[in-house]
Amino acid sequence: MERYVEDHQKRRLTEHVDIMTAIDILKSQGYDHDELIAELTKVFFVDLDAYNEVVVAA
């Protein structure tokens, strides 16, 4: 997912369902677990506590 987004343009990912949807999309594009957070933070401001809760629950 080669994109560059200015920080002031980034959307916030705070809801579990939104984080899970983003993770599912990245996994469907072939990203592995170790690459997910790096790719997500390129495009979104991610609530890391919520992200960790989603990952642990999955």
C-alpha cells in the first residue's frame, strides 16, 4: 500500500470495527501480521490500545 498522506489529512481509526475492517483489507492484499501496524499508520492515526485489543481478540 504505497501511499503518502499528510498528517493533517489522516483519518482516526479508533473503533474496533473500523480497525478490524482495515486489517482484513490489508490481509486480503497479502500483508502479514508484522506489516499491519506499519501500513495502517501510514494512512491513519490508529488508537494503539484499540488496535492491540482487536489483535488479541482475533
